[in-house]
Amino acid sequence: MVRDCLSDHNRACLAEFLTGSTPILAVILNPLGFAANMGLYGGGAILIREATLRWRKRWGAVLLLGGAYAVGEEGFAAKTMINPNSPIIGNQL
């Protein structure tokens, strides 16, 4: 059980590194920021995994819960959907 949760946690954080959202050097220079990323993305992955197992749902529910988590986290927690001038978004133009 613990091993499965840790592997889900690592997969969720791997997406951050592969897309370039979190540079590998930032992990070395700022381990507390890395721990926060692990908590945000890994925690969401574990919650979605546990919910689908407990409710005995399939991949459709995983995609739906993942989309709801993304809206909740990126939209409201990071305020990227509410504030278009947020410094988290950066200069996209």
C-alpha cells in the first residue's frame, strides 16, 4: 500500500519535470519548494487513486476527478483562472 502510494506520488511529480514546469535544478536549490510540489500534485494523485478504488470506478472517473482537481488547484488555489495578471502565469504574450 505504501509502496503504491509512493509510486503514484513520483509519477505525479515526474510530469512537472518532463514539462519543464519545475526545473531539476530547482529541486537541488530549493528542497522545501520541491516538498510543496510533491504535496500538491502527489497528494491529488493519491486522493484520486483512492477515490476510484473505493468507489470501484474506471478510467473515465479518473479523468473526471483529475479535471476537477486541476480546476480546483490551478484555478482557485493558484488563482490562475480568477486573476489573469497573476505572477504565477508569467508573460504569455
